[in-house]
Amino acid sequence: MDHPRPRAVVRTRPRKSSPPVQRYQLSVTLEDTKPPIWRRVVVRGDMKLGLLHAVLQIAMGWTNSHLHMFLIGADRFSDLTMVDDLDWDENEDKDERNVLLSEVVGNGINIFGYEYDFGDSWTHSVVVEKELPPNSDSKVLAECVDGARACPPEDCGGTGGYADLLKIIRNARHKEYKSMMEWLGGRFDANAFDVEETNRFLGMLKWPRTSVTQLGTVIEARLDQRERE
């Protein structure tokens, strides 16, 4: 009498659950703007400052066309692949790719600076408003939860130049109105801000590091969309 062969038992290893990810709620305000241009974002604590730079570019609405740096305590952090050192004083710049946001907060820093475009000098105040409960969804890199007003156009002369620009385009009889509107591409709404659009493009950033090329691809996609609107 034949006996049935025992079925092979396939043992599978249990899937390892992703460790909870520490998160921070940041308030980012472009200094010297009235009314203020600002964003509120929730970000992973285990991101490097280099990735936080990409998040701030997308959240604020910049185009990553200029150099930048973080000002944290007495230290400066920048992308040393783009520039060896800013050489403004005897203090050397540190590499933003080597520092975690959680390390900054862990050292007792809850407010720091982020400067973009050293010509126009767009200085942002970044405030760590609160530490949020860890999230097991490790795929979420950053989320914009609130904000107000449009990002200024690149190369408009800093906050002073931007204030002058707004005065001009609010007066259709101004002698520079036509040329300024042509420079702006025919339209500009200083009060425009779309949190859903911002999150759509934040979702395109790659974890754990976004390259300059990949950030450029996301920015180009956003610019293309706005041209079609």
C-alpha cells in the first residue's frame, strides 16, 4: 500500500517591521517679508541637512539655481561638492551631507538659519516647533501642512527688490509695469500658495538622498505644470 508523501513545509521568515521614524514639525519663514511668506512642514528626523535643503527648496518654491548654506549655532553647513568653502572667515564650512536633523535638535538647537542665493540673500528662519510621535511609515519623507503666500521670483533683488516689484505690478500705470510683467512671464500672484501641489512635488523627492539632478527634475516638472496652467 502506497503512503502519501508528506508535503514539504515552506518556512518563511517574518517580515521585519520598519523601525519608527522620529519626526519634527518645522516652521520656515522667509525673513523681512511683510506679510510673511512661510511654510509649516513635517519632516523625518533621520534626514541629512542636504536632503532638508531639497525639502526647503520645494516647500518654499525656489529653483535651486544658487548656492545655499545652513547657519546652525556658530557653524555653517553647505554642499561641499558645489563649493570647497565659502571662505568668509577662518571658520571652515562643514558638509551638510554628514549631519542628521535629529543630531541638530539633539544638541539643543530649535532654531537655525537657511540662506539661499548669496547675492539676493534669501534668509529663512527655521524653527523646530515640536517633536511628533514616531511614525512607522518610513516612506513619508516630508509633508507640508500649512503655509501662506507665493515664493518671490528668483533674481529679483532680495526682499527689498521684491517689495519694489510688488509696488510696480500693483500699479498698471507705473512706467515699469509693462516691462516687469513681461519679465514675470505675464502674471504673478503674490498670495498664491497650494499645499496640495507642494506635497505632490515633495513626494517626488527620493529617500535617503536627493541628487542635484533629481531635485532639478522635480523642479522642472513643477515649472512645466505652472506654464500649462
